Amino acid sequence: MAKCDEGNMYPMICEPRFDKIDAKQEEILNVLKGRNGDPGILDDVRNLKKWHKATIGFAIFVGSAFVLQVIADAWSWVRTVL
């Protein structure tokens, strides 16, 4: 039976587990970063954030134009009534 001391515990118990974790971590990094010229999830997230900002900007522009039109119509109506 193997002697249990700190010198042989790591290679016996921890090292195989850490090797499995390293292999899985490498695969996760490949999926996140992409490989062989294909974009990864990080690139997709960046693109979605850009589209989100552009969509919010467009919505603010349209909303502002709508509010200004309502104000202009209200002012026009007030001027005709008075």
C-alpha cells in the first residue's frame, strides 16, 4: 500500500483531476474565442452590444421626434383656439 504523505498525494489524487479541468478549460476558451477563423461567443456578444446601442439610439431619436411633433401640434391647436 502506498504511503500517504504530502509528497505523493498530489500526483495520486489532484494531478489527474487538474488535467481534466485543464482540458475542459481549453475547450471552453476555444468556444469563447473561436477557432479556425470562426467567430466565438465573445464576438457574438460584442456584435449584439453594438446592435443594442444602435437600437436604443434609434428608439430615442424616434421618441424625441414624436414628442416634438406632439408639442408642435398642441401649440398649433392652442394658437387656433385662442
